[in-house]
Amino acid sequence: MKFYSEKLSPRRLSLQWRLTLLISGLVITACALMYFFISRSAVTGLEGISDYVVLVTPDNSNPISINVDPKILIPDLENQIQNTKNNFLFQSMIATGIIILLSSICTWFVTRRALTPLRRFSDRIRQVQAQNLSEPLEVPLSEDEISRLTRSFNDMLARLDNAFSAQKQFVASAAHELRTPLAVMQTNLEVFARKKTPSTEEYQEIFSLIQEQTGRLSHLAEILLDMTGIQTVERSETISLAELTEEVFCDLASVAEQKQIELIQRDGDCTVTGSYLLLYRAVYNLVENAIKYNHPSGKVTVTLHPGKVILDASSQPHPADCAFIEISDTGIGISPEYQEKIFAPFFRVDKSRSRAMGGAGLGLALVTEIARQHGGQVKVLESNEKGSTIALMLPL
């Protein structure tokens, strides 16, 4: 396919040739204009010789002016003027051609020398592969455009390397999470197959296990699909966060009742612009997590209020007016060393407990991505043995 496209695409001139032709064109235009005006002036001056005025000044008398036809004084004057005109035009054309030729040659060598660092930079870029993204290019000592371009390229390489590393880690973790239920089912099915006369209870156990593990696979696949489709969702709706929180509480009421968790929404509201579907999912995941990892008969409180925070979701962190969605629980708290890691994909503080509750370690990672797509962020505001408070901050 690559060979096919190269064959069909028209061959473009190199930058060196384009600069040479451009500068040569400017020189040709300048020389043509100069040649036109100079030759025109000179030829007009020669053709203007029509009359000679001869001044005769006798001694002790006033000057006498006599108009004399130049052809009488110089019979061959017209031929001499024509020859002079022809010689001047010819020599001017030769001089102009030589100037254009020399300027074109000089332009070729000057542009070649000037583009040498860029050519070297291009050769070094060709050597960059996915395996050596962590190896930056050597920055030239000269503080010119090439050195600045090299630094920018190195910054881009670093960002790509981080992105590829995160992607590899994500893929490896996803593969592990998908492989675990399959391995559990395979092992149990092999053990079940060795039994000659399985009982009804054994059939029910294996069916329950398969149903549980396929449910985990389905849940994981659903979350992975949600994470891959976030970028394509329209984010232009005007959303009342109070109404959104009420809907989340209604949908999670049965889950809260099972653990005897009290859901509390404090007075207050903020209006943001974004995707209702995505923000609903973000608040839902945060409240659901607060319910799951809470003590029985505990509380989950959601507080909405405006505030100012330095957003670091963009390349240039800046203070901004934001809507705070604070989800507080009365759970076991989060250790300081885990307060940033919990937002990473597939991270679990207690893996056995998370698996028992059906978690895949992607809920908070999905919240982080949704916040980033809306120009906001999510982080742990405070956490101790009495509970935790996580804030979702969205630009107003």
C-alpha cells in the first residue's frame, strides 16, 4: 500500500529547490525591471539627440546661438547611435543573464548550507522508532530555530513515550483482567469434567461460577467500551448538577439499602456545560464506590458548591472557577500513598475485597478520563479513619 501511494502521489520539489527558484524568480524580476528602466532611459537619451546648439562667442560681443542639424556635422551619427543602442541592449542582456545565473548558483549553495542542519534533523527523526522513544535527540548548541525545534520534538517524544507506556500497561492489565475469569472457568470445568457422575449440587455450583465469571467479563468489557468511546461523545449540554445527583441517588437507592447506607444531598446547585451521560456516569461511579467501601449503616453525602481551583488538566495550569462535586463517606479511608494511585486503571487497594465486590479497578479511572474530557479533574480532598472526601471539579 505504501509503494502504491508513492507511485501515485506527484513528486514535489525539495525545499532547497523551491527556495532557489523563489529567490531566482525575485532576482529575475528585479533585474528585468532594472534593465527595462535603465535601457529605456539610455535609449531615450540617445534618440533625443536631434539638434545641436552651437554657441559662438566673439571677443567683446554677446554670445550667438546657432542651431545646426547634427547630421551635417556628423554624417554617420544616426548609424553610430543605432550601433550604440544595440551594443548597450546586448551588453545589458548579457550582464543581466550573468547576474541571474550567478545569483541562482549562489542561492543554491547558500540554501544547501542553510538547510544542512534541517537535513540532519530529518535523518535523525527517521531513526526514531517505537522502541527508542525514550532516547531524546541531541540538541544543537546553536540557539536557533533548529535547536528550538529539536527541544519541541524531544518534548513530543517524551509525551509519546509516556502515552505508549501507559497504553502498554493498560493493555497488559486489561488482558490480565480478562484472562483471570477465563482461567477460573477453565480450571473448574476441567475438574468438573473428570467427575464421572456429578451431582445436582455440583451442576448448580459450576453453573453459578460460570454465570458469575461471565458477568465479570461482561462488566469489564462494558467499562472498556465506555472508556474508548468518551472522546466521541458530544459535550455541549447545560446540566444542573443537583438534578443529576438526585437521579444518581434514585438509581443507587436499592444498593444503599442493602448496606443500610444513608444517602444525603446537601442544598446547593451548579450548572455546567458537558455531556449529561458522561457526568452521570462519573458521579454514579463515585457514589457507588462510596457505598461499596463504606461501613454498614454509614452515610454518603454529596455537596455541590462553586469554587476556584488551579486546573492542571491542560498544558498550562491556571486558576479557574469550578463546580465542586464533593462525595464524602464514613468508610475506612484511603492511605496517603494510595490517594493518587486509586485513579489509575486496574489499581485496587485491596484486590481480594474488590474482586469480591465485582470491581475491575476501572471505575475511578473512568471518572478521571471523563473529568479530563470536560477540562476538569478529580482528586481526594481529605481522608482518615473516619472516612474520605473525593471532589470532582468541573469548569463553570
